[in-house]
Amino acid sequence: MGKLTIQKPDSVQLYKIRKILAELSQKTGRGTELISLYIPKGKQLHEVINILREEQGTADNIKSDLTRTHVVDSLSRVLQRLKLYKKTPDRGLVIFCGALPPEGGGPLGSEVIKVYELDPPKDLKTFLYRCDDHFHVDILKNMLKDDNLIGFLAIDAKDTGWGLLHGDKIEVLKETGSGVAGKHRQGGQSAKRFQKLREMELTYYFNRVADITKEYFIDIYPIKGIIISGPGPTKDDFIDGNYLEYRLQDMILETIDASYAGAEGIREAFAKSGEILSDFRMIEEKKMVEELFKHINTNTGLASYGLNEVLTFLKNNVVDKLVITDNTNLQRIEVKCKRCQNVTEDIVEQSKAIARKTELLNTPCPNCKSKDSEVTAQDIVDYIALIAAKTGTKIEVISGKAEHGVMLSSIGNVGAILRYNPNQ
């Protein structure tokens, strides 16, 4: 059987990139003044710097004073960032930069130059420089698409189903009947003739299944492996007869004995394929949440859930692994008094963050009553990742839409497996 090799990207890094791209997709410039720069792996930085310096010269010809200022300032900021690198990072580098309205909006001329620097999740092969009224994020979005696709084929003499495992879901693509006669012949027909006709029908059926399988798993979805399942010997006859296109034949990961074919067989085969797909992300997420709930349900004292409790254990270096859903949508706001350095913090929903920051800035310091404070905000996953880096805790961000992400959402979107029972 074939061996499955799956790339295992950092779930926190992917979460951050998705979050930034979702934000940038909503941004628009006053004019064509938003810069998108993709520097591929291995490209010499001095070449890129020369290109941007030439663009600075061209920008001097922009008629609008405000747009010209924004473009020149943005290019200067990008050049400053590039000079901090001795060479292009291993996978390449992506920078978005431009003049954007302040948080909460503002009048013309109140824009602030912002820079977003991203490490691509895979090797970047495309060089792109664009100055436009929007950021060009599609290249990065395409890199985030899960290319570890696994095909499922559930077959018996009556039905076949095709399924696809990608990202966080199993999808049934198609189901078809065979048209092959049952094993018992009707009266008036010799057993030999009936058997020959049935074999011809099976051959035609197998060829049809092979053609559809090639269409789905070679032409439409470039899978990394295929799992074939079904009741009885039909699946083995299909495989041993070499009906599959040779590339697919080499991709067979496993054959699974199952009770059903068709759509029901796809779901059954997926449920039985955990060990085969042990490196596949959806299976990993399922194992994490099931381990967490096992500790919760058996009262081992090695599990914690709910943000406040988990954060307390995390700060006290008790957490071994922390699991959080990607749709938690919380921000941690920190207000620091400039006079006495007193720090106040609050965790609020993303949609309420701006209002809460304004409220906290206008509230006197509880320690010295000064109103001279500075406020910062960060996504809750970023905040957790900073603490985890100091304590050696592993963080996993999982899909909140998948079945096991929904389970985690039911107990507060975040859970932790502890290094030891803190109550002993």
C-alpha cells in the first residue's frame, strides 16, 4: 500500500495569516496607494530594493498631493523593513503597506501608514509588486488552501460512492448504482450464460467506476492518496483487476472491510480510517478534543476549560497543550497608566473592542486617578501564544465549524490538557 506524507503547518501561524488576510480583504485605499509585495524564496533582496527605489521616483509624478505622499511614505516604510533582513527568508516574504484610516474611521488626511509583514506558510514562487486601491491577497489565500486531499471510494456490486476528505470535512461527491444483476438468475436462463452476462456487466461497471474515479481524483481534485472500502470481495476484484488508472493504483493507502458502499460507505470508511490518516489535520483535531473530553468526563484532574481558568493555569506553567477554536473572536485590551505604570486588562468580543478601548481610555487610573494612559489590543490567540512561548506550552488552533470544534465551543471555545493535577 502507498505511504501518506502530510505537510504539518503550524496551526497558530495559519490562524494569524487567515486573520490578517480577512482584515486586509476589507481595506480600500483613497486612491491607488496600497502596496502589495511578494518576494519569492531565493530572490536577492538588493534587486527588490532597487525596484522599489525606482518606484519611488515614479511616484513623484502622481498628481494628487495626498496620494503621492502616501505612496512615497509607504515605499519608504517597506524599504526600511527590507533593510532589516540580511537575506530573503527561507520561504520568501510578503509585505502589505499603505495609508489606512484610523481605527473607527476618520476624515481625509487622517490616514496612518500601516505595515503587515507575513511569513508565507509554504515556499513562495511568485514575485509581485502592485500599488493599487486594494491589497492583493489572493496568492496567499491560495497558499492556505489545504492541498492534502484524500479520496474515498466505497464500492460493492450494487453501488459506488466517491468522497473527498479536505480541511475539516468529509464530502460525498457522487453516488451511483451498478446496474449489475444480482447473483441469482431468473428462470429460463442457463447458469453459464447468466454468469457470463453478469461478468460482462461487472466489467462494464468497473470500467465506469474507474473512469469516474480518474475524473474526480486526477482531473478535478489532485489527491494525495485513496482509501477503498466496501463489503465482500467486490473491492478486491476491482483493485486486483487493475481497472484504476496507474497513478491512482499507486496511491491506494488501504482497503477497508465495511458494511456499506455508496454514500453511507464513505462515512463508514472515514470513521474506520483514523490510524491510516493519523497525520491528517481533521483526525488530529478529533484526537485532541476527544483526549480533552476524556479527561473531563473521567475527572482525572488533567483537564481545564473556559478562558479564565485556562489562562490562570497557563500563566502558572501548568498547561501542557492548549486547544482553542479559530472563531473565538476575542481581544485582550491592556491599559497602562503613564504616570504610575499601573496596568488594567480586559478581554472582550472583537465587535466591542473599539468601544471598550475608548471607555477605558476615558476612565481614570484606579491607582493614581490619572487619565494619561495608553491602550493596546491584541487577538486572544496572539496573547495566549506569547505566554505559551515562555512556558513551553503547545497551542493548537482548530476549526470551530467542524464537529469537534463545535464540541469545544460548547465548553467555552478553549480547553487545556495539564502537565499535572493542580489539586493534588
